[in-house]
Amino acid sequence: MAMNDKSVFTSVRGAAFLADANTALPSLKLFGLEVATVGETAKKYTNMGHLSVSDLPSFETSGGDATTKDTWNKSKFRTTYDSVTGKVTISSVQGDKETFKLMFDAAEITGGGTAVALDKVEQPKALFIYVEDTNTGEKFGIWIPNMSLAYSELPSLAQDDFNTFKLEGNIMTSTVLPKTKSGKAASIAFYDPDDYAKAA
């Protein structure tokens, strides 16, 4: 690895875009902070709207514990790792019907209102997180082509900040990504500033 000053940046501003699971990613250059949709009508990514600046999208993994095995001849001969599961949490501050439908698989009530169930309903989605360091102009992207999206918790109300609406996506493997060097099925793609510079 070499020093790369362009790849040191902060997540000053950002946006999250959703599409149907395993929808191909359009050109990186089409994504922006206030872009409503990206891509063709049947294969478009839609901006989720206003997200929390104090609770940015976060990632979590579980599993992956290491087990080191001996042979009769040698100690610590080989290490294996348990399977790993991952999830992403997104906090929206945009409390409208479209957010409720996305979170809860909700239905509109005749005359007004939105009806939700507490049982979670899987929504297979693709997610692209667009990050921009407005101080340097550098851009960064995280693409999860296949995840199972549902609400994380009921709305959180606040007086000194915006109300928040949390969604949680369980990250799945995807057939639209190439396998890793070791032949593992991939789940996430990262796009650094150099990728943005080369994007068509």
C-alpha cells in the first residue's frame, strides 16, 4: 500500500438510495446529494430522503470467531473462521407515508393515516450509500446489492433533535458481484475517489 491523500476524507454529507434487490448499479457520476432517482424506470435507485446527521448509517457484523487447529506434527497448523453475518442500520428523519411504507410494509388508511404491523416483513432491496466530503470534493460509495430490509425499532421522538425512523438491513450475498480472490461470494462493494474519477 502507498500513501493516498485523496482517500483520507470525512463523511460530511451523504444520501442513501434504494432499488429492488440485485439491481445493477448505474454510473457513479449520476448519484448526488439531492438527486431523486438514478437509472432506468424499471431499474432505478430512489433517494431515501433526509437522513440523520447525528446518527449516520452504521454497519455491524457478528460471528467470524477464529479456531486454530493443530496436527499431530505441528501446533497452530491452520486457522478457520466461523461464518459472518452483517447488517446496516439507517436512521431517517423524514416521517412521511413513503418512509412508513418502506419501514413497515404499511398500508394507507382511507381518509388518512398509515396502518402498520409489528411483525417484520422482509423487503429485498439494493442499497447505495453516497458519501461526499464537501471540504475536499472527494466522493465515496458503498453498494449492498442484496439485503433484507425491515424496521429496526418504532419511531424515536425528540424535542432537541429531529424524530428518527430506523431501518435495518440484513446483508446477503449477491450474484451481481464477482467472487473474492479466495472464491467467496461477495456482499458489499466499496467505491473510492479514484473510482469516481474513472467513472463514465
